[in-house]
Amino acid sequence: MASYGGGYSRTGHGAQGGDDGGGFMGASQQAGSQGGGERRNYADDTLRPVTIKQLVECKEPYPGADLAVDGLPTTQITLVGQVRSVNSQTVNHAYRIDDGTGTIDVKKWIDAGKEDSTPSFALDTYVRIYGRLNSFNGKRHVNAHYIRAIEDFNEVNYHFLEATYVHLSLTKQNGSAGRQQGGDGMDLGGGGDSMFVDGGYGGANSASAQERLAPCSKNARIIYNFLANTPSDGAHLNQVASGTGLPVRDIMNATEELLGHGIIYTTEDDETWAILDT
């Protein structure tokens, strides 16, 4: 990952220039207008990985201002999600995208002077979207520069981790009250400015944790509870096996289940896990 302190620079998912790239890669962050009343150059904006919940709930500091995520103007974004509906028209393709934190409308406009090269996507296909965040009548939507199908589900997990990293880097830098300060201002899943679904995990016995664990197996719940009560940056397979008494095969299956639901993540290697709740 890139360094996101100060002015975050770029993600690991850069589009490859040309029409696909949308002209927004590899530039430094220049928030706000560029002085003297000059028109803002959106090509100089940094590509920001986000969740849909962040987009739906982002703020407009004043009428006509750029929408702000984590207090910073945000225009060029990348997100991942599943295609829930498709409506193709003469001038654009309209998609309803769901990433588990919310849904948002995405439009890919068709250039009248070029052949339409937008691929077709079956419902429930995971896609990555590069585009620009917009608002109309108070409703957020994304104008897509480029949309592609996701072939490796690890990219979905990576995107959420990267969005989390950027969110925490920016909110800590801006002095938002986090859990380490005794507040909920920058909670990943709770408080007023959460980036995931409301409520978060909040510990193994919280109602929200139980809701997220509802579709999980008994072994997955056992491992979640063990990790929630492990005072470290993660627990290795050997520690989990020793602490839970579960066979290695069952642990691997259960952790894959928890990873798939975005409840835990791997830390120093593929056999060390921690709860996504910092």
C-alpha cells in the first residue's frame, strides 16, 4: 500500500491510462480550489478507495462544494461491489451496486463519437469501479470512467482493508476522536461516522457482533470469540488450535468463512488472524 498520511497518493489498483484510466492516477492531493478563484482541476485529485456507506453519508460543506469524506474533499473514487440491477439506455448504462455497506447508483456514459466498449455484467457479478462522486438533489451517485469484473475475490478483501487504512490514516491525522481516545468518531463500524454497516463489532458479546456472526458456523463463532479475547495484534494458527482445541482443518475452514464475511483479516502471514475492529 502507499503512504496515506498527509496527502495520500495512490492505491494498488491503478487503471492503465487511456480512456480506461479516466486521467486521475499518480497525482498528489490538492484539496479545495487552487486559489484566486481558479477552477479546480479534478485530474489532480487522488484516487480514494471507499465503501458505499462512506459515499452515501458523506458531507457537502456548503452548496456547490465538493463532497467530503472524512472531512476532505473527495471526487475521484474507486469501489467494489456486486451488480444488483442493470438498465442500459442509448446514452448510458445504469447499475445499482451493493458492497454490503450500502447501495449506490453508478452510471457509465456512452461517448456518442465512439463505439460502446462497456462489457455486460450478469447480476451479482463483483465489479471494480473507477469514477467520480457526484450529488443531484441530495442523492449521491457515481459517474464511472471504467468498470471491470473482479476475477479474484481476494481483491474485494484487499479493497476493504485499503479503504479502512485510508480512513484511519486520515481521521487520526485530522484529530478525530477514535476508540483509543475513548470516543466513537472514527469507528470502523460504529458511531456517527462509521465506514461500514452501523453498529460495528464492539466485542464478542455485542448485539452487532452476533448479527454479523449469525450466518457463521459454530466453529467460526468459537474462533471469533477466541480472537476477540486475545490481547494481541493477532493469533497464529498454533495459538488458535491450542486455545480452542479445534483441529487444524476445522480452523482453516472456519477462518476462511470469517474472512469471506469480512469479520477478520490476515496479519503477518496467512495463518495469523485478527478481528477487523481497531
